[in-house]
Amino acid sequence: DSLREPLRAAGASARSTAVVADTLGHFVIGHTFHEQQRTTAREAGVSAEPPVEDEGAPRDSFAAGVDLLVAGAAVLISMDRG
């Protein structure tokens, strides 16, 4: 509800609200799972990837992904408004 209510207040349809909320939830869970896999692989010595702290990219990719979702939500809301 903390995500759905602002979307509705911004003019999102019920369908757009559901799509945005579900997509953001899936993105957060998927990104977290992927980071856990990377960490486990590094700790097991089966990954040559640099640690997250040294690279910075996972944090940057998460922010970029959220930015993309926000931009897409804005487009959907704009379409809902006509």
C-alpha cells in the first residue's frame, strides 16, 4: 500500500499500479538474489569478479534499474491520464 497509494494519487490506473508495484518488487528480490549469488561464488573461490565494494557497479546498476522503473511508471501514468 505504501507504493500503490502514491501511484493511485498520481493518476495511475489499477492495472498500471499493479504492474509497477509487482515489477518493482520482482526487481528488488531478483537483484538481491543475484548479489547473494555473487557473494557466495566469490567466497567459494569460483568467481573472478571483484568484490562489490571495490567495483561499485551493483549499486550503480540497482539505482539505474530503479530509475528505469520510475521512468516507465511515469509513462504509464501519463498514458492513464490520456
